[in-house]
Amino acid sequence: MLRFEWVAASYFLLLTAAAIVSPSTARRALRGATASLATGLLVVLLSQTAPVEARFWSAHLFLALGYWIPSMLTAPPGETRFETWLRQSDEGWRRSVPRLTPAAMAVLELAYLSCYFVVPAAFVTAWAHGTIEQVDRYWVAVLLSGFACYGSLPWLVSRPPRMFGEPDGRRPATNFAAFNLSVLRRVSHELNTFPSGHVAVAIAVALTIAPISQPAGVLFGMLAAGIAAGASVGRYHYGVDVVAGALLGVAAALISR
């Protein structure tokens, strides 16, 4: 097995065990444990039977399932102590930040939208210009950073700040914001991951692509910065989520080496 496959298999095995002791109903725990165990077995099966190209592409599926399976263990929350703390942590700094212009908000919304394309685009870059070892390292960093954020969901339950609107009751109306919200309703479980998975993965992507291609590293670094800013300013994540996600992304990139 390649290193990223060990990361994926270990995560789904741990998630299977965690489902049993998660603060969830028996039905949710059984469903989550079954899905996680089946995915872990799939990782092992593909590692032994599929060509390396297919195994690398399958990591996209593992990342997506690693995001969704923890939500199967998580009941729709009311107000939690963790959510209250997150909201209070945001109040101070948001009051001190001036309101951005619609044009600036549109740029940040567009930057945040790029989070859905960063991982496959960077993978293609790594595959085209890197070695097998570098592609493996890329997926180790991406999966470590993503899984560390997603796996905490059943225990650190909260809703994104956008669910509560702007503190002053207004929200900049941009087409990109409306489109982002429409996408999120279709492709996310609409729970808040702590740390921010989008930020952690984007940072890990930029840092692992840079040794393969400096120009691509700069581009993905700019996108990562835009995703982090857009996640916070656009109220897709709390400020604490973003900072923790950035630190986690750096740590995952360092560990992958």
C-alpha cells in the first residue's frame, strides 16, 4: 500500500470504532460504522488490485466519503456550547472589520468557490509534473488535513455562521454569494467542520505542489489565501475555524514529507 492508502484505511478504521462510542443514536452509529468499514475495505481492495493510476484517482472518492460519513453520525444540532463559543469568538473581530464593497465581496466569494476545484486541479498538476512519490506525498497531506477536520464533527457540532445572518441583519448581495449558497445546499451536509476543511486542504495543497512546480505553488497559494479570507468574511466558517485550518494544513504538509 502507498502511504496515502495507509492514511485513508487508518482513518476509516478509526471512524468505524469511533462510531460505536459516538454521541449518536444506535441507528446512526450502525449506519456510520457500516459505511466507514466498507470504505476502509475498499481502500485495501483497490490497493491490492487496481493500477496505480486508478488508486491515485480514487483518493478523490476517499476524501469525499471522509467528509460525508461523519455527518451520518451527527444529528441536526440545536445550540451547543461549542457553537456558542464559536459565535462569541467571532463577535469581537467582526465588529472591528470594515464592511467590504460589493466588488471586494464578489472577489472573495469567487475565491471561496474555487475550493471545489483546487484538489483535482492540483492533483492533475502533481500527476503531470511530479514523481509517484510526490503524488503520494500530495495525497498524504490532503487526506491528513481533510480527515482531521471532518472526523471531529460528531463531537464538535455546530452550524456555520451564515445560518445566523449578518450581525447587523444585512448581507452583501452578490451573484457569487447566491451561487455559493446554492452549491452548498446541494453538495454539503450544512454543518460546520472544525477546523475548516476547505482552508486546511487548500493550504496543504499549495505547500505540497510548490516543490513540484513553483508557478503552480504560487497560484495555489493565492487561491488558498482567497479561500481562507472568503471562508471567514463570507461567513462560511468562523474565524477560529480558519486559523486552526491554516495551521493544520501546514502541519499536514510537513508530516507528508
